[in-house]
Amino acid sequence: MKIVYAFLIFLLSQTANAQDYCKQVKKESSPDGYTLNFISPYSEKKLPSIRVTRNVDFNPEDDGYDNFYVIFRIVGGSVEGIFTKMPDGSTSEKKENNMKVEFDDKTVMSMDTVRINHDLTDDKAEVIRTAFFSLSDDNIKNFMTKKIVRFELAGYERTFSADSANALMHYIKCIKAAR
């Protein structure tokens, strides 16, 4: 009988410690109820970071849309490095388009068409690179079933913790299933 009690206590403690990732996803609805936004937990101050967003339009009078993104943010490089000096003396912001994501099974997704956006840190000393990676039916399986180990934006690489990668997988699953 003691073994049964110990087992029940063990099961109860496991479920008490389990996180409900779906409850952590923020859901917003437009006043007319046709547009839903889903946003995974996120901190502007904690970089590097990865978050998930989805914006879905159900309005029967519109064409409708489903924008599902993984957003990668990383600090890397000097501000001068994102500008090119033009012949007339002016400067132009460089276009950066290369992104790599490595998963725990050693597979790598490499994209050279994802646009990297630039922001500056509060002290304006470094660049914050941001990439909006669209989750299509073709690539969503990778993000739902594999943990991200590291990612690279425009040559600046960062590792991603296993706990954060696990949470990200759950957020994607929750947001994909949400309505």
C-alpha cells in the first residue's frame, strides 16, 4: 500500500510542476471578433530571443489571412557595420538576408531570402538584428518537433537554451492549434 501512495504522490507532484504553455500565450481579439492575435511570452530586454506570433483574419468579407511567424532577435555588430558609404558621401543601410537555424538533431535550415531588420541598442553602440521567419506548412513540422540549438542572423550566431527551445516548441504547438 505504501508503494501505491508513493506512486500517487509522485504523479501528483509531476502534474503540479508541469507548465501549461498554452495558458502563457497571449490572445487578443479585434472588436469585431474576426481578427485574432496570438503572442508567446517575450521580453524586449532579454536577448538573444525567439518568440512566436500569429495573426489570423476570419472575416468572410475579406480574403482572410494567417500570418504565423517565428521572430528571431540577436545583438551583434557595430552600428557602422550596417552602413555602406556611397560615392556621394551619403550612407546607405546594408540589406542582410541570411539566416540559419540548427536543431538538436543536427539538421540545419539555411535561408538567404529572409530579410534581417536593424534596430539599435538603447546606448546606440550595437545593432539588434531581427528576422521574421514565416511558418509555412512545409517548415512548421521542424519547429514543432525539434529543439533549436543555435541560430544565426547575418553571420552573428547565438546558442539557445534547451529550456527555452522546449518552451518555444510548445508555444508553436499551442498557437498552431488555437482558434
